[in-house]
Amino acid sequence: MKKLKSSIGLFVVGLLSLASVTRHDKPIFREPTLREPTLREPLFRNHTPQVATPAPSSGIIEIAEGPDSSRFTYTKLVSGLDEPMEMAILPNYDMVVAERKGAVRYFSNATRELSTIAQFNVFSGIEDGLLGVAVDPDFKHNNWIYFYYGLGGEKSVSQLARFELKGKNLVQDSKKVLLEVPTQRKYCCHSAGYLTFSDGLLYLSIGDNTNAEEIEGHTPIDERPGRELSDDQAATANSKDYRGKILRIKPEADGTYSIPDGNLFPKDGSQGRPEIYAMGVRNPFRISVDPKTKYLYWGDVGPDTEVPGSEGKMSYDEINQARKPGFFGYPYFLGDNEVFPDYDFATKKEGPGKDPQKPVNDSPHNRGIRELPPAQPAFIWYGKGASKKYPLVGKGGASAMAGPVYYSDLYPNAPYKLPEYYNGKLFIFEWIRKWIMAVTMDADGNYVSMEPFLPQLKVVAPIDMQIAPDGAIYLLAYGTNWFARNTDSGIIRVEYAEGNRNPIASVTTGKTIAAAPFTAILSAKGSKDYDAADKLSYEWKIGTKKLAGQEIRHTFTKPGIYNVVLTVSDQNGGKGTATTEFKIGNTPPDVKINTKANRSFYWDNAPFDYNIKVTDKEDGQIKREKIHAGFSYLAFGKDLAGALSGSEGENIRYAATAKLYASLDCKACHTMETKSIGPALKEISKKYAGNAGAADMLARKIITGGSGSWGSYPMPPHADLPEKDAKEIAGYILSLGQTAGQTPLSAQLKLTEHIGKGNEGAYVLQASYTDKGANGIDPQKTASHIVLRSPLIQMEDYQEGNVGVVIATQNTGYVSYIANITNGKYARFDQIDLSHIRSIRMRIQEHGAGGTIELRQDGREGQLLGKVDVPGGRLDDLKTGWKEVLLPVSGSGVHNLYLVFRNEKIKSPMFHIDWMHFENDFNP
């Protein structure tokens, strides 16, 4: 009986088995399907969102139809940024991006090129650095641009400064410091630092900059002497401190600022800092101002407490709405003004919490007013678990952020304005959970509903969202890893078109990294236009050179980094662009794994030889220690693709697990080498080295969450993670501190590790080399691998075919197989090495007219490698009657193999096939 492959499979088979017993007298049959992989446009699946809204005064729920998502197109303008924090869109659609480590990046809309125009001297410890950038509303005339950053050096301050930006020149001598914010740099975290303008007023969000780790499951209200830096009552609840606030000021022409009417405290500063608009916030990371109502919105990244709340623990992230200046609760209240207990850090006892209507800051560390304004509840809030009130937000780690409010009439002639459907909606987004939502409000600004906005886009850690004057949406993606340059970071432009849709430009080419001279063939054949009648033209721009045509050849004669920009235009003025980067001057290494053995399969006790050879044109002689090699057997259920995408030197045994780890939210708090919110993975491995129970303990902690081992900052639970996956991740983390033996570059092996472990594992031999870089081009890595799998292949695992599959049920003896095999049908299996293969043993059932099985290479009419005749027959019980036949093979090398089924005399089905087993010429 065939082994069931997973618990999910067992569940499905169980259901089907029950169905077949109660409703069927023959096996359940799946119709034939072509199983060729399908290409998907990420944004064009005709997804039509729907939202339920109450009809005016009727109480009847109406379903509003969203726009056709095929009318949204997107372009990734830039990738590979180093911790982008905020972007500023200039009047000519050039862009300035602030990177946290201090770089100011400039994207030219005309040339599609990215450059660095300045490098600020910043303090980039904890979460500080260059955090915000905004252009003056009158930039066309005054060229003013504002930055907020932690000033490098001994002085613990952050500065709000103004500069002149003339072209790509950030004029350093023009610097005007509007405001200095005193900070502390001893404890992590929360800097915020977002800038935005509304009606000439500049808003600045500032985090509470308070010890977020030593909170003992509560909020930081440590009133003990000397613990001021761990007491948020000295920061966010302190009216005389800028931290944990959103400021609102009016920049003046001379580089100073004035206080506008309507802030929280009097302009004379008698009760608090007059710049303060909102206080009682923790980490107001992204803010926006409604252009009509002037309501202020922000996402506030919440604490990790152990205090019970209405939605699990009171560790909510919030979206806040300030209709007027006010106090927004923290550190006393969260969510819908749920009350934190008054925890005494000296006695470790909880007392009654504050009154939301009359909160009093009685901390000895408070330098501001004692009687605070009434606490304002959050607009939207959700915790780490599933939300009952807002189920669409998901669960897990969280970082809530607020985007713009959209109004159609503010973009009267904008070519890419959003459809009327989104009029009046607020966009919110999630950095950790990677979603964007459109929030519907009633006429008074009250919450009605939310719905996903372009979920197909899958932005990796969105960190900024703005709407340009032409109606296009710009998204800034931070990327996967914290505190790092990420290849999946970048700027994305999303356009919507009601009438003529812009073409979608797509560049296809071969190698993009090579030595000079190098001739590239560039094709635009993958470009498309959803308006079928449009006629497209193609222009290529390489430096100053312009070429036309759907396909071109170009020779790069000198080393350098070249941006190739393809512009696809239709006859109605629609345009789409795509950019491809070529790095000329450094040939990637050549890594080869040679073997005389079969490259596809293993057999019991079979010999396997290999020889790894590495060459590099620029590096010349290769040092052995720079070559990374590994050989390992991966047991049941391993993701081989994950193993083959592991980083250099990574333990192949856990490479697939590393891919699973990367798919979770763990990277938001842990890095490989250095402490982030949580400890470095290698430090965890080092701490628990040699501890026999460490794997089980870590697995439990991954599932249940907890704190205390590395400080008081809690780790969120992963309750839905299967125990076996948690144990795999724990094993992976513990392996990081182990020193693996060096795999030899050549060896003669006997394959025995798989014996007795079933047929689902694989041997993986992997080799890689990263060169030194040359001619100004970064180091390049090349990897090669051989994967040896079981020679037993289930027939239903074909890559492409038009036969049917019978699903395993009680009626089939829990065996799945291919059926409905008629004349001319086929099944394809990709990239199989026929070296040393003398025959294929096949398990068949003589149920049907009988016929011939042909083995052909690289096509249904390709070279015939062998065939076998199968007689006809008829079975009353499909659980029985299985036999084995031998198909002789005459061939060699790696090919796509086609099993083609022939019986030209009849049209009815011929037989059933369960599996095939590749027999080798090795005799142990």
C-alpha cells in the first residue's frame, strides 16, 4: 500500500474514503489537467473587492463593487535600498529617500537612475538615524527640504533641519536647525521621526524613547529613583517633553518656526511644550493628515505586556484618529481606553489604574502638568492573536501604520487617479503583516469597515505610502531583514487607468553580469497591453544611446554598471517602463560538480563519486577555504528548493528549515549576528550549546511565546505553528553555533544513509564560491548542486500530462494512480538522468483494452528509448490485480522524459499505472 505523504493528505483521503463508502461504488476520479506551471501577473487577477455598507437610513446592507484590479499596474522603480525610512516626491516626480544610516538617495524620474546626494553624520544606534524627509509645500519656488535625524556625536539630540535642494545638490551651507529634541541613547527603543505637511503646517512624530525591555509584563512606569529612562511618565505623559508626541509647527522663511493656533497647550509654554498636538503615544511611526477634515491619523506600534485585555493580552497596535489635539492614553490606557494596572516596580504589586476621564501623572519623574486631558480611545486596535472586532488584520507580530485619506475631487485632471470607489477612504498598512487596507468611514469620520487593497501586490514590509499629484500611489518597501540592505526593498509606483491602460513593459535577457566586452540580447516580447487593439512601440535607453525595436542586441565595451530602460508606448499615449541593470567587468565564477554516477537517483549501497571544480576569470587561483561545499541527506518532507537556496556555509541539513524560518515573522526581532529587539540567533545557539533539552524548550517557547531569558521584551506566540516545524526551527537555531566539518571537494562515497527511511528523502551535494569583485563590480556568487532522490516515482507526480488521476480511497486500497489512459495520451517527467539506467519497472493494473507504453526523450514524438506492451483485462475489484512490467531503456544524459501511451485500434482506456522504478546497472 502506498504511503500517505502528509497529515493533510491523510485528512483529505479520510474524507474521500468516507464519501466513497457512503455515496460511491467506484473510485473518485479527477479529470485530466495540463499541469504546466502558470505565469501570474501579481496585480492582475481581476480581483474585485466588495464591502458591505449600510444604506442611508434604511438599515439595509448594500454590497459595493470594487474596481477591476486589471486596471491597476505597478512598476518597481528602485530596489536594493539600505533601510529606507521615508520618501519625498518632488514636483517633477523625482524622489528623495531617507535611509536610516544617513544616506540621502535621489531617484531621477527622467533617467530612472538612483544616486546618493548626501551622507549625514547620524547616530544610528537602537532605532535612531536619518528617519524623516519632507519637501516644503512651496518647493517649486524655495527649494526647501526638511530632514529629521539623530545627530552623530556625543550630544544625545535629534534635529529637525531645513536645507536647500538645487537639482541633485543638497546645499550643506544652507542648513537651518528648526528644532532640537533631547533624547537618551542608553535604552532601546522608539524614535518614529516621520514628517508631513498639511496647509503649510509641519507635523513631526516622535517616539517615546523609553526603555521598552525591562517592563516586567506591564508598561514602563518605573517610578523608582534613578529609573527615569524606564518611566514613560517622564516622556510621553510628560507635557514638558517632546518624546512620545506628535508636534505641529509652522516653518518660517528665516529657518525658525512659529506655533499655530489650536495646539494642545498654550503658546506661552506654561502648561507644556506649545509644539505638541498629540501626546500619550508610544511609537507613532507613520502619520497622515486628512486633507479635508484635517483629522490626524497615525499608527502606534504597541507594547508587549502580559496584562489581560478584551482581545487577549493588552499588547495592541493602534490606528488613531485625532479630530482635535489631545492625550491618547499611553502608558495608562490602550485600545478602547482599556486600563493598565498601576504596577509598582519596587513592590511588584498591581494597584488600580488611572481614570481615563481624569488621568493624573503623579510620577516623581514628571516635569509637566499632573492633571492630563481626558484620554482619547483608539480608532482601530488589534493584538497579536486573531481579532474579533477586526478579523481581516490577521495575527502575529504587528507594526500598524497610517497612510493617506483619498478624495477624488482633489485630483480633477490626474491621469492615474483612483476610482470613485475609494473616495473618502483611509489607507492603513502593516509593516510586519505586509497588508494594505482601505478603511471606509461614515460622514462623521466614524469607522464602518475595512477591506484589503491590492492584496496581490505583496509589498515586503511597507514603510511609507503617498499619493502623487498625478493620482499614482507610491509605496516604499523596507524589505525582509531588519537593519540591513534588502534586495526586496524599493520604491513601487501603482497606477490606475479608467480608459486607455498603460502597457506593461517586460524585459527578457540572458546574463546581466559579465566581463567586458559583452553582447546582450534584449527582448520586450513579454510586454503586454490589456487593451487588445493597441499597437505597441519599443524604445531602449542605454546611457545616452537610444534604440528601437522589440528585440535588440547591444555590446557593452567598458566595465561599469548600466541601467537599461525599456519604454513601451501605445498609439494613445500610454507608456510603461521597465529597468534592467547590467554589471559589466566581473565574470561570475564557474562552479562545476562532475560525477560518473547518475545525477538523479540513489540506490541502496550504490557508489557515488564527485569532483568539485571552481574557476574565476578575474580571481585566478582559487583558495580552498573560500569554496563552500556540503553533502547531506534530507529526510521526509524536506523542501529541496529551500535547501538549494541556503546561504554560503549554511548547514544543508537545515537549509529548508531556514526558508521556513524566513517565512515567519521571526526576522522582525532576530538577526543572525547582532542583537535586535531579541537576541542574535547565534547567541541563542551559543547559550544553549550542549543542553540536551534545549531543542524541546525552544520549540515550546516558539509556539507559546514568553519572556525573561533575554530581558523582559516578550516574544509573540506562534500558536498555529505545528510542533514538528517548531522543533525543526529550534534545531536550525541550535545548529548555527556548531562548527561543521569541511566537506571534501572530491570523494568516493557509498550511499547508505537513506536505507530504512522510506522514499521521500534526498541527498544534496552543493558547492558555491563568491569571488572578490573586479573593475568596480560587486563580488558575485555562483552555486551548483546535485540532488539524488528515490528511484521510485509516483505516476501522479508528472510535471505535465493529459491522463487522469484516481485519488486514493478505501475502494482503491488507498492507492492513487493514473487512469483514463487512451491512445496518444502522455505524462512528462522533467530533467531525469538516464546514465546507468537499464530499465524502468512499472506497477500496472490490466484493467482495459491494453496497449503499449513508449518512453521518449524531449517530446511526445522525440527519440524512442524503449517500449513495453501491456495486455488487456478486466477487474471486478480495483484493490487487486497489480502487476509489474519491465520497460527496457536505451539512452543516456539528462532529458525530459515522456511516457506516451499507444493503442490505435480502440478509443477506450487501456490500463492503470501506479508507479515506476528506475533500475540501474549497479550490482552491489
